[in-house]
Amino acid sequence: MTASRRVRALLVAALAVALAACSSGAATPPAAAPAADPSARVDQLAAAALGHGITGAVVAIEDPAGLRMLRAYGTSDTAGTPMPPDAHYRIASVTKSFTAAAVLALAREGRLSLEAPLSDFVAGVPNGERIRVRDLVAMRGGVYDFTEDPGFGARYDADPTLPGWRAEDLIPILQAHAGEARPPDTETRYSNSEYVLLGVVLERATGRPAGEAIEGQARAMGLGQTSYPTAGDDLPAPFTRGYIATGDPQNPPPYRDGTVSNPAVPGSAGAMISTVPDMARYAPLLAGATDRQVWGPLTTSGIRLQYGLGVTQVGDWVGHDGSIFGYSDMVFHLPARQATVVVMVNAGNGAAVPAQELWAQIVDALYPGTLARWP
């Protein structure tokens, strides 16, 4: 199955290899001349990242003791329109962090038990009587990732607008792959299905569309440009077009325009829209929720990669990443330095995270040693 057949999947091995290469300097383009100014080094790295389907990028860095910058690079489309620093884009799986927050908020209010079985809300999911809501939030439900189903992938590749799709449409896919389900709460394994199911849990628990509770979390944090689309597939202006590409020279053109896609497909696992300035404000808030940092390892060697309750740890950095047709981003904060680095590029295919390499290069240049490895 090609990578573009997945809505979003965290490729653990690929991430570890890519970040390990960056942390060793192997993937960092050589400097034309020494860059004493760290912002000049970021400019150099961002400029080198353009191409192979990436026409533009936006980088935000917030460090109270160091560099503060918000800069756009390249163009927002193939026609040459300059990339605006406040361009709206699809934040993809960063949505999961808001979905988890909405579920946890309901639990604190006593409106939802994290110990309740999934079968109380959704029928027909393999092992649904044994899977707790808490397991889904922690990516420990053992639920098959519907984006890996070849039939689904072919349909979604052929038509990213996938008319009429509903969250419940993944149930027959899960049933067809019942033999690939794993016992719940035995390992941490990334699955988009688990967060789509959490959207159904939210709807059944509140009697309202899941997007209302999820977007409500963004509103409560003052993120005015962060939204959960409820109708149509348009992005608010200004926005960048997105291209179905990986930024890899081995991924040749032509690159499809992936701007228009049905947000109901990723749903509560990846539908939200935002801007880099909003995500730069969000990263320290997400990393500051230490009660969500109940880590389960996604890797056992190389770069330390763990998942908590809707939050990821990469080395010493805490946040979330995302990739969807046309867009990818890295939204991370370094608690020890109170530093934030957010990167968006207007390319993605749902599996590869093209923003990842640029983010890792910036982190390696500005914060060496913070991509901690397993002992």
C-alpha cells in the first residue's frame, strides 16, 4: 500500500530514522557560510526545505531566553503567491490533542467515565466490551487503523472529498480486520480509528456534534484562528494550498493539489484548521498539561518517542505532529527551556510528515542534544 492511502499514520520507524539522521547532522544541508545569527540559520534551513512538492513553509520560534520569530518562506501555491505567515492550513493529527482535551474535560465534569467500555457508546467494534475510553485516549485500545485498509485507501486516493462519509463507516472496516485487533491496554500503538471513535463517544456523551466540544477547547484557550470545520471543505482566508507530496526527491512530480478534502474523513482524529501563530500559542499550553503525560513508548531504541493522553514526546520535546493530504506540521514545546518550535509545510500525503525534517534540523541547530535517545 502506498503512503498516500492513509489519512495519517505515525510511522514510528521512519520518524526515529529521520530524527536520528538530523540529530547527527547527516540530513542537515551544509552551510554556505557560518551563520552566527540563529535566525539566519533557520532561514537557510527553511529555504533548503522547499521543493519536491513543497512550495512554502511557515516557522515560529518562541524562546524567552533566545530567538523569537515568525517567518513565511516560499509561496502558498504553484502560481507564485507569497506564503503569508498567518496562512490557514489543516493541522491534521494535532486535532487529536484537542479531542483528548474534550474527553478529559467531560470526565472531570463527571459527564463521562474514562473507565466506561467503548461498547457503551459504539456497537460492533472488535473487543469493544473490553476497551475503555481511557485506552482510546492513550492509544492503547488495540483497534485496527482503518486508514491502513487497502479498499478505503483506494477510495480516498481516488476522491479525497469522499461524499457521504460518516464516522460510523469505519465500523465495517474494523469488523473486516477483527483478526488484526490487539488486546486492549497491552501496548501503545498509534491508530487513527481510536480517535475517530472518541468523536463518537463525545457525541453520545453530550448529545451534540463532536466538533462543538473539540472546537470549544480551542476557544477556551483563546485560539481564535483554530476551528473544527462542520460543513464543506473550504479553508478560511488567508490560506495556503496544499500538495500531496513528501518533500522527498525520490517522490517525483507531478504533485496533486490536495487542498480540497472532506474533513469528515479524519474527523476527530484530524479535521481541524489553524495557523502557525495559533499553534505557537498552543504548544506551551499542551506541554504544560502534565497530567496528560502518562507516557507509553512507541519505540524502544533510537530517538525517544512516546504517546500520552493525546500528546506526544519526541526526545525532550512535548506536543503533537500531523500529516494529511496537502499539509503537515510539527507543534512542539521544550519545557526545560520554555521554548517552542512550530513548523508547517504545504505538503503531506497522510503518512509522511514533510514538516518533520525541517523541524528536526531547526531543533538540532538551536537546541542540540534535546532529541534524547533511549538508553
